[in-house]
Amino acid sequence: HVPQSEYPAGALAAAAYIASGARGMERGSVSMDRDAQGNDVPADMELLRMAVPRRVYTMSHCQYVADRLEWLYRHRELVGGLAFYEEPPVLRFFAGLMKPTKSDWGAALLEAFEKDFGTEC
């Protein structure tokens, strides 16, 4: 439901981190360079890459993240878009800073998480 101009894969990466503490990598329009005129180049797909180093995480870690991503899916309507507020000319996906586009949806997501799981997670 997040428009491509508001970087849905980046928003999903932020939401997944809020819900699970697991970092993912946006692979979508945030990772694309702007064209010569400074316009966004939409990616063909908006994806979230979750990498799991096999010797670092246990099965219970993976199950925890899967459980939290399932919870996030059930609360997906709370996730909103993002916009750059600081964007370097190169490697914007690495060093750029983003903010919610319309509301502080991150706080609403955290509030729903705390309601379901408490604050001691």
C-alpha cells in the first residue's frame, strides 16, 4: 500500500527493525541512483533482503524474527512511506537520512508492538 515514490522496501526495512530488531537491506528504489536530471529512478522490484549468517544465529533467533515478521504482516496497515531529508550525491542508500512522509508511523507501530508484547522484550 506504500507508493513506490515513498520507498516501500526502505519502509519495510525500518518496520522490520522496529518489530524484530533484525536488520535487513532494502533492495529497491532507495538503492537506485537518480538520473542525470536528479529524478528518482524507480526499481523494477521493491524487496527486503534478510541475511542470516549461519554460524551466528540459532534456530530460536530465526524463529523469533519469523514470529515478529508475521506480527508485522498482521499490522502492515501501520507502515507508511519514507522520504529523504538528507541525501548525499552518491551512495544515498548507505549514508542518506530518511523520515516518515505523512505521520510518525514508526511510533504507532512501536505502540502496537508494546501493546501486544509489553516493554520488556
